[in-house]
Amino acid sequence: SQQGEEDPQALSIQEGENATMNCSYKTSINNLQWYRQNSGRGLVHLILIRSNEREKHSGRLRVTLDTSKKSSSLLITASRAADTASYFCATSGTASKLTFGTGTRLQVTL
Amino acid sequence: EAEVAQSPRYKITEKSQAVAFWCDPISGHATLYWYRQILGQGPELLVQFQDESVVDDSQLPKDRFSAERLKGVDSTLKIQPAELGDSAMYLCASSSSTGPVPSYEQYFGPGTRLTVT
């Protein structure tokens, strides 16, 4: 079963614009992670934010976490065509098991 | 850079046949995961190993699916008999759970795309 719902399901922007994706989840978490998946390939870990953190940065990525609302957002700044992919949030409870959301398909056009 | 290896990359099989997938995790990673990803959805965990032991197989359809990791290194996932609804991407991932600060980051292989006809 999917833990998270992601919004929007699909997003199309032009190169240079910022992309924001949102993730909502249902149960208490230890951490929340974001992964990227290029078409037909495996997933690549982008960033992890722990339940006691509110914001985290990595390069052009900014992640926020609001545990009171059970939601997270991923911001990609100055997007590039190479950022075209599906993005998934994944939550982890007390064990290392990850439960993935439904994903956001991002299309960045030139 | 170390990677998770999976084979085959693509598999086409007929309904009721047996099929097997292989995964070799990153060296030293004690935790290994098998996921199933249906087109347009996120991955769903089928089974999780810690070394050679199964720690979570609650979502594994045990009447037709089996998984093993005999020596705590590489792993095999088998489906017998395959059904049309098994068509999906099967992903293997590994993570390092040893040490004073366990890493929750999972490293994924390229996946096996299964088509059941």
C-alpha cells in the first residue's frame, strides 16, 4: 500500500523555473526521503530529512517537513532539462522499511 | 562507484511459467530489499532481508513468490506460476544498517522489467 500522496501528479515547466512537489503521509515517521527515477530505471536517493528537522538543503534542492501536518515539499530551483524524471517521497518509521508515495512526473522543457 | 546489480534487465514469460530474478547488493550492505513497481505507481516492498534472514515479507504473495538470500550476499526472487498481473518492474535495493549511525538511504539497482503474456 502507498503511504504518501504526491501533488501534483504531473508538472511541466520551462528550464530555469523552479519546481515544487508536495507529499502528504498518514502515520508517524522517523525520516522522510526523496528519490528520483528516470524513465524505466532504478531510483536514486536525493535527500533525507529527519522527523526533528524542518528544512534541509542540498545543492539546488530544498526540502521542508511539517510533522504536524504530515506533509513535505521538495523544491528544485533553476530547473534543467536533465531534471526531467519522476520524483517520489518515501517515509520510514522505526525500522528501515520505506513506504513510497505515488510520485510526481516532472517535465522540464527547453 | 559501487552499484546494485540486477539481472536480467528484461524478461518476457508466458502465464503459468516460472521466472527468477537475481540481485547482487553493494558489498558490505547487510540489508537487501525487493520491490515491485507497477507502471505509474511508486515501488511497494515485497521482502526485506537482514543478512540471510527475512525481516519483513508481509506483502509477499507467498503462494507464488519466494525469495532467498542464502549466504547473506546476493539474492533471488522467484515467481511460480507467473500471472498476467505480475507484469511490473522488480527493483532490488540495499542499505548499510551497521555501525553506530545506521544509514537509511537505499541504493537501487536498474530493475528487471517483467512482461507476462
